Amino acid sequence: MSSLPLVFSAPKRGKPPTHFADLDEAGRIAAAADLGLPKFRANQLAKQYYGRLNADAAEMTDLPAGIRDDVGAALFPPLMTPVRHISCDEGTTRKTLWRLHDGTLLESVLMRYPDRNTLCISSQAGCGMACPFCATGQGGLDRNLSTAEIVDQVRAAARALRDGEVGEPGRLSNVVFMGMGEPLANYKRVVDAVRKITSPEPNGLGISARSVTVSTVGLAPAIRKLADEGIPVTLAVSLHTPDDELRDTLVPVNNRWSVQEVLDAARYYADTTGRRVSIEYALIKNVNDQPWRADLLGKKLRAALGSMVHVNLIPLNPTPGSQWDASPKDVEREFVRRVREQGVSCTVRDTRGQEIAAACGQLAAEEG
């Protein structure tokens, strides 16, 4: 058993103020009524926030000027303030450090590709999963994010793209819950946020559920629960090794749910949603990159998921003080070949953001 701590509940911190993005349609109508506003104003506000991507009541010019301050104070309190933006990859990758209302820090990463624009968002400030090769996991868990704190990362990025702040004006097409935190450890708020990200305007941001990926280190019961939500998002499971002995150390939550239990839950997800499951595998030199592990990975995935699986091999992104490094390219190529030989689809992820500590496993939200 690993001695690394498992933390599933967030420490007590200042509760975020209730925001418009926390509310469902009935809640928005009730909130408008509390301000003495008619029902149609709630729909107006939804069109402003989700359609026009406005979170500042002062910009909502279809509201009477006399009520904007009250609406702003009650429904659009400042949630996140950008501390800084850092860009790399010739301006196609931008990491944003946000400060929340209570001083908590988090990061999100916007990546532009020729065929899509992807935002990597955080679901927690920090992470309690304690994976030793991940900077976020080593920093520990600060707190869960509210629904609105998750949704507003997406709204802000969609607005930045629309307004040409990151290259030519464009549209946000994909959202991946692969930033800070374990999404399924903040289950209720993440699912609520996913519904608001994927619902059509004016009830949400209108991004296709098939373009949203929710990542997990393998909280098996929550994977099954997510399958039953009826939202066909892509499930990404951070497996990192096919054997329990090593995974107990690399992904300490494996001490609760074994590789086989995680794969059984992933099979249930694939069967229930009809969606192919993505297996994330950070390739670490002399740790999990042996040929026999590639063979075992392919065999286990083929047996558990058949054709409903794809392996995303991720070259390890070193973090400060890390004892581990990425596998050599020849080892990487052989690993891919062996997994494919077992009849399982496998590709190497295009690594983005390494030079600004924005790549997989590097987010640490350090202010300096």
C-alpha cells in the first residue's frame, strides 16, 4: 500500500458567492423576482451571459441603466480575476492564472489547432489524488470549485477567442476537464457545469457534449454514475500502467479501485453511452515504459473494452524537482507498436505548453 495521502473532500475555504452560472432556469427566474424584475428579464440575462458571453452587468445594454448595479451585485459578483496570461507555441497556446474571490489560485489553458480550439479547464483548486509525477497532485487540494467557477472559465475563453485576443477571431469548439483537480471528486458541480456548457443557448454555452472530455484517475463508482447521467461526453481514464503493483504507487487511488475495477466501470460507460473510452498513459522512462507493460496494457484493454477504446500516450512532462523523465522516442515508438499489435488503437499526444508549464501534469498555480 502507498503511504501517499488520499484526500476526497476539500478543506474548508471561503464559499464562493452565488453567481448566475450556478442557477438553473427556475433559479434564474426566482433570482430575478427577488430583485423585483419580471420573468422575461431572467431570459434576457441568460442570453447576455451564455449567448453574448457577458458577465458584467454594466455591459448589458438591454437592461435599464437604473437596475444594472443591483443585477451585477446580486447575480454577477466577480468570481475570477486574471493574474496573468502566458503564451507559447507561437501564440497558439495560452495559460491563464486566475485568482478567485478568496485568493485561491487556479489555471486554465487555451490551445488553438488548425481544426479546433480546445480549452483545458480546472475543476478543483489543486488536487487530492497525490499522483507523484503530477505537479498539481503534489501540491495537494485547496478546495472544490463551484459550478460557476468552472463554467466561467469556459465563458471567458469563448469570449477571448471571439474577440481575437488569442490570434484570429474564432470559436471555442472543445472543452477538456484535464486541468487542476479530479473532476469526479467534485462530481455534482462538474456534472452541473457540463450541462451548462453543453445546453443550447440561452440555457448554456451550446458546445457539443461529444466535444467535451471528462478525465478521471479512476473513481469507479463515479464513472458508472456519470454513465447514467445521459450526457454523451468522452470519458478519459488516466491509467498510466496496466498492473496494480505499480499503479498503487503512481495513482494512489488504485488502492481503492483496482485496474480491473476501473476497466469494468469504463466498459459500463462505453456500453451505456456508446462512446469510445480514452485511456491516458504518461510514458515515464524506466518506470512504466517496458515492452511487457505495453503487451499487458493492450491485452487488458482489448479484453475489457474491445474496439471501444483508444490509448493516448503522453510523453511525460517533467516538473521541477521530479525524479522522472520522458521515455526515449525509440522506446515510445516500440510501446505504440506493441499496444497496436494487440488490436488496440494507440497514438502519441501532441504535447503543448511545456515551456510555460502548461502541459499535462505541470499545472501548479504558483504565483511568483
